[in-house]
Amino acid sequence: MAHAGGPMRNVALILRRELASYFATPLAYVFIIIFLVLANAFTFYVGAFYQRGQADLRPFFMFHPWLYLFLIPALTMKLWAEERKSGSIELLMTLPLKAWEVVLGKYLAAWLFTGLALALTFPIWITVNYLGSPDNGVIFASYLGSLLLAGGFLAIGSCMSALTRNQVVAFILGVSACFVLLLAGYPMVLDAFRGWAPETLIEAIASLSLLTHFQSITRGVLELRDVLYFLMLIGFFLFTTTVAVDLRKAD
């Protein structure tokens, strides 16, 4: 059956299996509820949505990187760590499936699930349109940027989960790696390199910042370089995840 439809059919089978597993436990509902509650709290209270008197969703998207920083590693920590701990990864690898098919299927299920949680924030978009006349093009671009940012975090988290059988370790590694890449363009990070590193290296480190590329998109400017950055980041970490899973398979 796994061979019948080729690689994409195999990826789709894994995707459906993983997506169903999310909703078979309270994890999915807890994640969505926490995300929606925090997104609303940060937007309307911390972000002073009403006091600002501006019809836009800048406060809403401003907090997304920090929400994802902890929520997404909590979601990805079980992707591979749990499979390795329970031994089900050995069973999974005996099936006529390539490692990359399993990695991609699991990843796409997590991304689709996160996209669903993000889509459920649409009442905030409706609210801002009811209260004023926002630039919906900027809001749409910001949603796309948020989805790409979530995709980057998920790929990093997936890779960290594949490196360990302990979910707590996978969570800590995921948060740490995402945090470093998030703030790569910040002066506090770049200052550590100034004075001894060449300017080209400093510029290269600055260009790796997730936050810089995300903020560029949320300004409503959807540039190819920002989209390519996220796609290349996702590709790199999924490739690394596949290598880690393949090495585990060879053990």
C-alpha cells in the first residue's frame, strides 16, 4: 500500500496519521486554547489595542514570535523524542517508507495544525475591520509571515526532537535554538562579534535573524528574499532531521 501511490502518497499517509494523533489526545485542544487566550490577551491588554486608536493588527503580530518561542517547541518535543523513547520509531522504519517521507509527513501535519490554530484568530481580524478601515493587504501579509515563522520554528523543533529521546531535553533545545535564531540580528548578539569578527561575518549573522525577516513581512512588504529565507531555513532543518533519523535507523 505504501508503494502504490509513490512518495507523495506516503507523505499524505503519515500526515493524516499524525494529524489524527493530535486530536486523539488533549494536547491539540490545550495548545489551541492557550494560543488563542494568549494571542487575545497580548493584543487587547498588553498591546493596548483600544488605547492606541489605530485600526491595525500590529500588536497582535508583534507578540507572535514570543508566543511561538515556547508553544511550538512544546508541540514539536514529542515529534521524534516520543517515537524513540517508546520504540515506535523502529516499527515506523520497518515500513516501506523513506526517512524523508516520514519527516516531511510529520512536519506538514504539525504545520497544518499550527495553521489551524492561527486561522482560528480570524475574529480579531473581523473586529479590527468592524472598528475601522485597516489595510487588509498588510494584515494578510502578516498572517502569511506568521505562518512562515511558525514553519521555521517547527522545522527547528523537529530537528531538536530527532536528536534526543527525552521530551524535556527536546523542548529546552528547541527553545534555545529558536531564541538564538530569533535574536541573531539584535545588537546584544552582534556586539559579541564586533571588534574581532569581520564585517561580512557580522552581516551574515544579522541576516539569519528570524525576527528581522518576520518584521519585514509584517510591514506589508512581501519580498522574495524573506520568503526564500524561511523556505531555506525549513529545508535545512528538515534535511538535518532526516539525517538524524537515518543515523538512528542505521544504529
